Amino acid sequence: MSFDTLPKNELTLTEAVEYLKHYGYFEDIIAHIKELTVVDVYKMIKSKKLRDKKFREAIARFQDFFNITKDGEFGHETMRAMSRPRCGRPDIIPAGAEAAGQCKWPHLDVTYAFELSLSGVTDDQTTQAFIEACELWNAVCGLRLKRIESLGSANIWAKSRRIDGRGGTLAWSFLPCGASSRTQLEQRYDTGENWSIRFLTEVICHEVGHAIGLNHHNGNSIMHPTATGQWPVPQAVDIRNVVSRYGEPEPTPEPPEPEPPTPEPPQEGWPEIQGTISIDGKPHRIVPDIKLGGL
Ligand SMILES: [Zn+2]
């Protein structure tokens, strides 16, 4: 398909260039990509020289990541994949600590705080979703993510803000590359979305995955850049990645066995005797608290 004959109301070439640039698909394909604007890249691609090569190469890389037909064409399938609501972080990371999977917190007790006001969910549901998402990570690695009230002192702090309205970018988060115990990482969740509690929990779990060091993953992973509902909790690859950073979760202590009842200590001396005895043919009742041994 030619760029000039794209159907209306679908992704434009400029939007595709913006997408590929923002999510890292031109890394190592166009030199010094970070220093170029989207307009610069657009102009380069529109020139005959790059149009058939670098753009197609970046499109093929995107198709490969999203597991769709890898033909380098900017066609309907590719446009559909680019139109899916997704995380705002890049998919392709330039070489460095982040790409090498070395981003992590230096300590296991990591605090988080949030102030989120989102459409479609109540504040209580949002709180429930955030805590549940963090507990999903606590359950599979040695980290102890703990909620605190103050955004000003939490290691991970999240706020809601309008990012781009419905669809497009849902949320984003920083990674803890080179973090210290005093580092504070920011996250943002889009007020323009219509959230449900299940969808929100999945997206928070994904963003917290970034905040504890994980990059995007294009397989069966909570770290897939689009929230599809297919992998709403940490998957095998995610668990391996966090365990390699923070170790296995601490075993949950077994609840203590109930103590067996303490047996009564044997009484010394004569046993207590109750009943009646007959003396000289007359019955006499034995008073219970008088022990024969004491007579
Ligand atoms: Zn992400």
C-alpha cells in the first residue's frame, strides 16, 4: 500500500512515524534518532532514499514485536496494532543498564503511594486495585512493596492526569535504574480512559512492573505493552525476571499448631472421695473438700 492511498480515518503516516519514534523502533536504524523531531524523521522518510528502507525496517521491527505479518508494509493489520491502547514506555530500549535488565531497587522494602481519581471506578476500587496489583508482585519475589500515605516520601508515587484521552496511552512509569533508597519514581494514569477495576488492576500491575525494573516483553507477559486481558498477572517470564533481581519470596510462616490441653497434674496424697459410708450401720455422707489423707 502506498502512503498516499491510505484510507481516511486510519493512522496517518505522521502518526505512524511518531509512534515508531516514541516507542524506540528507529533505534539503530536512524542515527541520532533522539536528537531528531518527528517532523525531521517524517521528512527523511518522505524522501525517496529512506522511504523504502528505514521506514520499512522500523515497521518490520514493530510487526515482529507485535507478532503480526512481517512484511514491512504500513497496512491495515499494522495500523490496527498501532491503534491499540497501550503503555507509554518504549518497546525498544537503547543499549545500557535498562536494556541489560539491570534496573532494580537496592533494597527490598519499597514504598508506594497514590492519588488517583479515575473514570469508571470508585476511589475505593482504585485503592483495592493498586494494593492488589502490588501484592501480585510481593507474592512472587522477595520485594516487600508497602503502601504509605505520603506521595512526598514514597519510592513509587502515582497520580492521575489527562494524557491523551480515550485509547492511545493508558499510563506510564519510570524505571529504577541506579535507584537509591531515597529515589522517588513517578507514574501517571490517564483520566481520559473509562476504567474498570479488572482493567485498572492489570495496568497498575504492568506499571508497577516497570517501577521495579522490568521492560516491555513481547511474549506471554504482564509486561506486554498493550493491556489485552490475556496476561493480567505476572507470568513465568515476569517471575523469572523479578526473582533474578530480588530473590524468591519469603516463605509464609506456618500458623502455630494449637497447644494441646495441659493435663491436670496428679494430685498428691489420697484421692478425694465422695459418697457415703456406713458407720455402725448408719450412713454418713463424706463432705467433698475433706480429704481422707488429712484425717
Ligand atoms: Zn509499559
